[in-house]
Amino acid sequence: MSARILYGKDFAAQIKESARVEIESLKNKFGVTPGLAVVIVGENPASQVYVRNKHKTCVELGINSTVVAMPETSTKEDLLAKIDELNADKNVNGILVQLPLPAEIKAHSEEILNRIDPLKDVDGFHPVNVGKLVTGSPALVPCTPAGCIEMLDLAGIKIDGKRAVIIGRSNIVGKPMLHLLMARHATVTVCHSHTKNLADVTREAEILVAAMGRPKFVTADMIREGAVVIDVGINRIAPKKLVGDVDFDAAVEIAGAITPVPGGVGLLTVAMLMKNVVTATKLQLKIS
Ligand code: NDP
């Protein structure tokens, strides 16, 4: 058996199209053009690529995009002042600080992110948004796990009642994924580096989410036959070679459906960011 391949570009295109329609309607009905400000500090080449991508997608969909490039030498106070300015700017509906921050201010990442107005927090990292996700009234949800759920829906894959296993418990992927899957009535187990007999747990999964950052760690024998395998991992194993957390070539023979890397979940993240900018704008306008 060979699995159905869930290509990110197909789903990302649908997510972006639905965002584009909503952006158009915000302009026509309310005279509002959603705006996103992305703050980037320093010269990290990978971050620069991500920020360029976000800017390009904003332009494509009709979102006003501002890239705020700050020098490597910026202090915590510089960043907090910039965020205060963006919080107060009515033309900015979404604010995102590109991570990682330079080593000198990295320790202050949490304080800096927490300064973003929760209504403009399009990354969904602010404790207010995390709390809403946990209590079941989600507003702005982290883009990568939200994109995975959207993909399952668009692919017609049922979540309700399924046995789901997530490998990884980070604030960005694993934990929000737990709450999103649980809210959709899956029975969820979260595994991490202290989990004993990991393969025994993962083999129970009808939906398996790998988000650990370990190249090709999930082998075919860890996968239940017919499972939906979502590979969130992005691991650079050579200058031009990216692989996921799943051994794709072997897994594709046993899974029922699987996302490739590259070309899978990664593409959903930027598309969901655009959706979050729309959601943030609607929250600020108090419309549903
Ligand atoms: P983190 O490093 O923050 O978390 C990794 C998690 O995996 C931790 O909870 C860790 O456990 C767990 N883990 C690590 N090794 C093992 C192991 N051997 N067995 C079981 N669990 C293990 O990573 P992120 O969540 O930020 O990212 C995960 C992956 O997803 C990365 O490859 C990253 O590049 C990718 N990513 C992709 C995105 C996209 O757009 N597609 C967006 C965000 C991330 P413990 O908590 O015990 O340390």
C-alpha cells in the first residue's frame, strides 16, 4: 500500500484563497485593509528568508505589510518601545516578532512577546491567547498547529473520536496541537524525551504528529497501518537538503496519508498567518 500524500501547496492555496476573499470583504464592507508588521532584529539569513516570504504572501493577498528591520545591537528597551508604537498604530492589525532574537536579548524573548497586544498577537504566543486556547475559546492560535487542523479538514480526514499521538510538547507546536485536537474530540497522548517505549505509544495513533526536530526519527515500525502522519519537523541535514522527523520513504508504505518534507506542513504556516491577520482585524473591529 502507498499512502495518500498530503501536499502542503494544495491546502495552502485553499487557505490563502479563503483569506483573500475575507480581506476583499473587509475592504469593501468596512473600508479596512488589514495590516501586518513583522519585526526582525539582526541579520539571521534563515529569518530573513522567512520574513521575505511573509511579506510576499501579504502583498499577494492584499494585506499591508510592514517589515521593521532593527539592528543586531537593539536593546530590550528598543524592542519594547517599537512594540508599544505598533500596538498603538491603528493601521497595524497584526504584530509578529521573528524568532530567534539575537543572543544578547534572547533571554528577554518572553517579556518582548508578552508586550504585544493580545488582539494583535498573530503568532498566538501571548499568555492571554494561550489561556483562551486551553479554555476552549480560541482567538489567535499558533499558525503551524492551526494549519495542520485546517489541512485535515480540507483533506476530509475525520478527527472526532480518533486516537491521536503527538511527539513533542513545545509551546509553538506540541502543546497547542494537543488542545486543538482535543477540542475536536480526538483522544490525545503527548510524548516527549522522557516517554518510555515511544514506539508502543506511537503505534496506537490513528493520527500521528511528529514535532520533535530529529531527522527521520519516526521509522515505519513506529507507525500504525493506515495512520495519518503529519510531519512538522524541518531538519537541515546538508546545505541544500531538508528532511522531516519521519522516515518518509519507509513511512509512505505503511501510512494511510502523510505530509512530505519539504512541501508539507511548512507551506501551511504562512497561509495560516494570513488567516490570523484577518482574524485579528475582525477581533479589533468586533465583527465575526
Ligand atoms: P522544540 O525543540 O521546542 O521541541 C521538541 C520537542 O520534541 C520537545 O518537547 C522534546 O521533548 C521532544 N523530543 C526531542 N527528542 C525527542 C525524542 N528522542 N523522543 C521523544 N520526544 C523528543 O521544537 P519545536 O516544537 O519548536 O519544533 C519541532 C520541529 O518542528 C523542528 O524540526 C522545527 O524546525 C519544526 N517546526 C516546523 C514549523 C513549520 O512551519 N513546519 C514551525 C515550527 C517548528 P522534551 O520536551 O522532553 O525536551
